[in-house]
Amino acid sequence: MVLPSVAYWRAKRNYYRMVGSTCRSCGSSFYPPVRICPRCGSRDLEATEMPQGGRIISFTTTNEVGASFRRYRPLTFGLVELDNGAVVLGQLVDFTEEELVPGARVRTVIRKLREDGTDGIIYYGFKFAPER
């Protein structure tokens, strides 16, 4: 089996970028992408690259995680409102206790999500770090 090269994956629009939807009727933005606007019901949406900045709305920290995530705990997750108004749930990383407050500015980063121990595959995805 021939696997695509790294350059192939980097060129794909939705890899290494948060691509969501923006409604052409009401201007609302969503991530992940939607086919019908939840705000106005329009089907006139376009693919939009989401902004990298935003702010924390709310967050929680947990130690209760699945077996493949135990070595990464505690994990902190937050609701983040991106600069275009889209609200995203994601992991918050690299925060000090003092920085972790509602309203704190964040930026999107790509980080390791987990490793598949049997195949050695490393999964990457989006997380949110403090905007410093």
C-alpha cells in the first residue's frame, strides 16, 4: 500500500487549518462546517477558514479520561468564541492557573492529540493556547 506524502496532507485545505462554514444569508459562522444554518435555516453557506484568535467563554478541568489519555491528565477543555463569533469546544493548553479565566485571549495551535500504541500513529489536532 502506498501512502500519500506529507506534502499531500499539508496541501489539503482542512488539514492544519480550521475550515468551517459561514452563512451568506445571516453572516453566522460555524465550526465544524454545517450544511444548513442553525440560526436562519439557509442552505447558502460557504467554506470559510476560521480565525486563529478567540476568547474563553467557559472551561472545566477533569482527571476522568479514557485509558489512552491518562498520561496527559489533568485535561482542561473550554468553550472558545472565535473572533468571527463561531463557538468551538477544544482543549486548553499551556495556561498558568492565573491565565485560565473566562475572557482570556487564545490562539489556535496544532498539537498531538494521542498516539496509537499498536501502529505508532500520532494523531494531531487543534487545541487552544494563551495569546501572549
